[in-house]
Amino acid sequence: MIRKADEVKVEYREHMRGGPGTAQVTKFIAGDEELQNKGRLFAKITLVPGAGVGHHEHENDSELFYILSGTPDYEDNGKMVKLQPGDVTICPPGETHAITNNTDELVEVIAVIVYA
């Protein structure tokens, strides 16, 4: 399977997971079938200054973030950490996280959700 750049779906999610502002979600691959029922998302999340994805729990899946650009604030089970490009986060089942862009620059994150 090949998906060309002009074929990907782009969504604008206002207050994503209760977070501030609007997140742009570029879904490269989305849905169970495309990921052989092993996960449901492979995407890039773009956060303009002040935007974020709110605090939420993963129940039956894990979410991984790879920071492409920017220095977002990341909440990992209540602990705040400043991330930078190249950092990776993993939120396994039963844990919580959130990410916010509190800077003046764009934040770009690769997000992958896989089933537990």
C-alpha cells in the first residue's frame, strides 16, 4: 500500500481531549484494517502556540509520541516534562498523558496508537 501526500486526511480538532485551542491531525493511516487490527492511528499532530491535547487515559491501547519540532510541555501521569525534538513518549494502558504548546513556535508530533 502507498498513500501519497495529497491523499492523507487532515482534521482540525477543537479542544482535542479537552485541551486548549485547535490541533491539526494529519492521518497518514487510520483505522483497524489498515493497521491489521494491531492499532488505529499513525498521524502527525501539529499544535500552534497555545494549543494542546488534554489530559486523558489510555485503556486498551498505548500511544507513542515522537517529537519532530518544537518544545512542548508533556504531562506523564501528573508529572510535567519539557520535551524537545527527538524525544519519545509512551503512554501504556491504564496511564494518562497530555501535551501542550506553551511556546511561540509550532510543535509537530508523530502519534501512533497500538492495541494492548
